[in-house]
Amino acid sequence: MAETSRVACIERCGRPPPLARPAALAGRFPAAPSDGYDHAAMGETAAAAETTDPNGRNTIVQCVEYDQGRRLRELSLDEVSDVLEGETGGRFIWIGLYEPEEWMLHKVQQEFGLHELAIEDALRAHQRPKIEEYGQGIFIVMRTAHANEHGQIHFGETHIFVGGHYVVSVRHGESKGYLPVRLRCESTPHLLAHGPGFALYALMDFIVDNYFPVVDAFEDRLGKLERVIFSGAPARDTTERIYMLKSELLEFKRTVAPLIEVCNRLLRFDVAFISHDTRNYLRDVYDHVLRVNEAVDTLRELLASALEANLALVGVAQNDVAKQLAGWAAILAVPTMIAGIYGMNFEHMPELGWSLGYPLVMATMAAVCGTLYWRFRKAGWL
């Protein structure tokens, strides 16, 4: 059976390259063992037949039982309650879901004994990041974010149920999978032996560490905007781009800022399944959240300054146009005034009968207009 699953995985996935390691996990987890096969994907096929929704879409990524930090076996959902009702000791179950249907979430609720209000939140999604305590378990909502190759930001959502002997993660939207997290936890059984609390830390750390590339993407886009603002003529679309970037940054702020309170409460909670050693790791997540939040605040201030600078440059450009119009109007006012005087058709105008009257008037207009043009040009108006 194992060989059949292995062959099926090779035919479906090929020989996947080793997964990229997040920088923040590099010093904490050693490289996951790799023999060229995606073991998590191989395990996923074992329970595929009973973890699909009516549309044939896989909703359970993995459901694995661990003992003292070591992977024991892949479970079906129907086996979960039997395992939890028995002698658990150092065992716990880690299950990952991706956009499950309502029937699947209710099945998970029955097997793990989860609170119905938390299940309702997990089903609806679009929740604000938060942490809630239900009996002996906690429910955490986190929003994920990642930048594509074009610097565009995509948001997702992850709900995490944690109890004394289980971890349930529910992903919604465009978010990265957590198989790399699971593999690295499995490669450090002495850390995963701390139980569900350490699995919770690993998930949170992975989500928060993926915020840093998003901050870099925002900084790159802001740098490009600043170059556009100061390198050419002010344009209306530049202001629109600033406002669009500002709205995306505000949404990212709503993703990050509530996590400060979530981490604070996790550190203050007296929860049995979060050991003292695990709390030290959670402090590291808290520190990363603070750094990202401060970077977002700095970017918002820079964006506000960029908007003010762009509006100021637009105002300067408008003033330059107004000065040019005023200068030409003053120059044209001289011949207009003289032509208006001699166009009134009075009978007694001595200059009209003078043979030098016409060339003298034309010379006067040319001299006055030339003088005004020179003065305006020297003042920078023209």
C-alpha cells in the first residue's frame, strides 16, 4: 500500500525540488530531510478518498498523529475521536484543512469537540485577527499576506484551533500551504515534543515571517513612486497610484496590528499545552510582529509625505502656468491699450495727421512689449 502511494505521488508530482526554507526558520530548524520525494504529498493521497467534498475537491491536506514529537501515522477523520478518547499521553493530532465545506467543518467539530461559535467563524472567514478561549482550547484567527513577482499583495486567512492534544488549521483564500512548516517540525522532534503549543508557534512564525517580503514589496513600490514624482512632470495618475498603495498598506496594517494583542494574550494565558520553553519562541513571534508593525507605520508616514510632495509639485506646476499666462497677458495688454486708444475715432487726435505717427506708435509698442518680455524672462515667468 505504501509503495502504491509512493508510485502515485511520483506520477502525480514528479520529483519535487527541496522546499525553500524561510530565512527566519533557518537558524531554528535544521533542513528537513529530503530524498527527492514530497512525503507530505504522498501522505495526502492515502486519505484522499474520504476527505473530498461533494465536488471532488480535497479539503483535508493532512491529518497526522504524533507521539513525543515523532510522526506515528496518517489518520482518517473518523479515527480522530477514538484516538483522543484513549490514553493520549504525549500524543496529539495535527490536521490541516483548505477551504472546507460546512459539512466537513461540522465533522471536524464532532471529532475534536470544538466550540460551535469558533466553527461558525471558521466557516464564514473574513474575520479580524483575534484570539478567543473556549474551555480548554483556544481559537486564533490570522490573516496571511504574500507578494507576487509583480509586487502585488494577495491576502488570505488562517484559523487555528489548539487544544491539549490537537491542532487544526483552516486556510482560506490565497495563502501559502503549511507543508514546509510540518516537515521542519517533524525534522526536529525534540522541539515538536513540546506538543500542540510548538506547532502553533511554528504556524504563527511562518505566517509572520512571510510579512517581511510584503514589506519589501511595499518599499520597492514606494521607491518607484518617489522616482516618478521627482523625475518628471506631475501627473494625475501618480496621485491615484499613491492612494491605491495607501489603501493596500492600510489593509496590511489591519492584518498586522491586531496580532500584537494576540501575541500578548498568548504570552499571558496560563495554558497547559503552551510550555515555558514554547513561550520563549512565541516572544520571538511577538518581536517580529512589532518590527513589521513599525515598518508599516513608517511606510504610511512616507506615503503621506509622498502624497504631500506630489500635491505640492502639482501646485508649483499650476503656479508656473499661471505666471506664464499672466506674463503674456501683461505683454499683450500694451498693444491692446494703444490700439484701443487710437481706435476710438475722435476727430481731434493730432497724431492721426502726423506722418511719423504710425511708425512711432508701432515702435513704442514693440519697445514696451520687448522690455516686458525681457523682464518676465529674467524673473523666470516665461
